[in-house]
Amino acid sequence: RRLKRDQEERGRTFEYVVNQYVNVVAPAYEEIIAPTKMFADLIVSNDGIENKSLEILASIFNMMLEK
């Protein structure tokens, strides 16, 4: 899904997208995100599928702000 978006909407080639993932995205994830996951109280997946957890989290924040 993201590969298709990058190619169609952003005009990037398949090779560019794969190269960016391998050389930038994956190493940054391993260096910065992965080590900090164990300290998180909540992890919200962004896998491109409709995610009810985001709606629930937003509702909780809205209720807290209303108080």
C-alpha cells in the first residue's frame, strides 16, 4: 500500500523506495524506535488497516479535555 502510494502519488521508483527503506527507515527504526518500545504504556500500530484503537484513544483524550 505505501509502496504504491510512493510510486503513484510521489513519483518514486520501486528501486528508490526499497533503497530508502533499507538504508534509512529500517536502520532508524532499529536504532531509535525498537529499543524504546519496552518503555511504552501503549503502542498503536499504523499498519494501514482501519484501526479502532486510534478512535478509542482519541475519544479518551477528548473526554479528558472536556473535564
